[in-house]
Amino acid sequence: MSTIAYTTGAVTMLICALLLLRGYGRTKQKLLLWSSVCFFGLALSNAIIFLDLIVLPQIDLYRVRLATAAIAMLVLLYGLIWESER
């Protein structure tokens, strides 16, 4: 059951990232680009959770998945700050 939850989370984040990227392609608003990059990072983080807990349980990827999510959120934070200054 956890396999379904981890896969659904990663696929949902990937779909959100693609929709945000498509919105950026239409409107050219930079915040949509930063949001899509963040969601791609969060999708990667969810994929690493799947790898960590299901595929490779003997290897601890805890720090890698937290770092991936933190970098994704920092990208969004940077985009929010950068766009508010313009």
C-alpha cells in the first residue's frame, strides 16, 4: 500500500510541475517557472523516498531526500523574493 502512496505522490508532483510549466509557456510569468522548478524538485524528492524505503531499504537516503526537498523549496523562495522586487 505504501508503494501506491509514494508513486502517487511523485506522479502528482510531476503533473503539477508540467502544468505549471505549460502555464509559464503561455503567459511567460516568471513565478510559474520558479514554481514548476520547485515541483520538479519535490517530484524528485518523492521518487527518492520511494527508492529509499521500497527499492533500497538497506541504504539510508534520508539526508539526500531532505536536501532535495530543501533545495526545491529554496528555489521557490528565491523566485518569490526575486519576483517581488521587480
